[in-house]
Amino acid sequence: MILYIYKLIEEEKMQNKTGNYSAFYVKEPFKETNLGAHSSYDFCYYNTLRMWKGQDSSFPFVDSHGKTYSVRDDSTWETLKSRLRERLNLSKNIILFLSKSTFESKALKEELEYGINYLGLPVIVIYPEYSEKSDIADNSGIKRNIKNLWDKVPTFKKYKGSIPVIHVPLKKLLIESALMDNDFKINSKNKIGDFYFK
């Protein structure tokens, strides 16, 4: 009986994984209501996705950060970590914003370690400084300047070999295509490795 109840709980969790969890670097200590977060380079591109969704309700971005209560400015690390995990548990993938301004903060490390290593969420990496698919890869594969950015986030580099990852420039049409691709959703992923648009 206990095994049956556990199975039902796990099935319900899988069914509720509809969000896209956006992971980005914000200088610590992070406060969601602080103007500092909104002026942070990577955070601005997360807001770009939200803006596209606001302008066009058919844009396939479902913001996992909007699925739970915000974290208060005076929240402890344990409260923030709990909220991050709650949002990740409701997500079908992670959108990682990776730029020259990105560094692995305590929160970003937690998001990626829990999301990739524990939950096995696929990752859509958006490179804000690049606008064309040819900026990401050529006939030889992913370009060296893109691979060098992976060093800025060691947790991503460590665990990315265990899940499907698609590398995308900041181009709305390509991001939309990646968001709709079933290979980059937790309930339908079937290939592991690095992918990009040709």
C-alpha cells in the first residue's frame, strides 16, 4: 500500500512539471525586490523572456519563478534554498543564462546541482551576447568561445554530460523552438549530450 501511494505521489509530481526554471547569476546577497537584481546583466535577459510572454501569450515560456511565493528580503539561505527547490520540482527544464558576466554564486550552484544532478532536468543555455546560431557552432561543433563560458559555472560543466543540453543564441525564434522541443523536457527527454541549431 505504501509503495502504491509513493508511486501516485511521484506520478503527480511528474504531471505538474510544466514550468521553465530560469537560472541566472545575480550578485549576492540576492533580494528579489532589490533594484540591484533587476539591473543585473543576466537577470535582464530573464526579464526579456517575461516580456516576450507578456506581449504574446502563445510564446511557450512558463515562468517557474511565478509558481510560488516570492522570497522576502530578510529570508534565510535555508528558506531561499527551499523555495528554489520547490520551483525546480515544478519545472520541465532549466533555462540557464550564460554570459561574460556570469559567475557561479551559491544560489546558482544550488539550482544547477539540484536541478541537473538530482532531478535530471534538461538545460536550455541562452548566450545573451550572441544573436545567431553561427555564433554558437559551426561544422566542427560548438565553438571554443562558447565552451570557455562553461568554465564560469563549474557545476554546470560537471553535470551537463548527464542530461540533454541545447545551446542557443539570444534569438526569439530559436529560443521558442528550443522551449517547444520535447527532447528538452523532463517527461520526454531521450538523448543526452550537447545540441545546437545548424
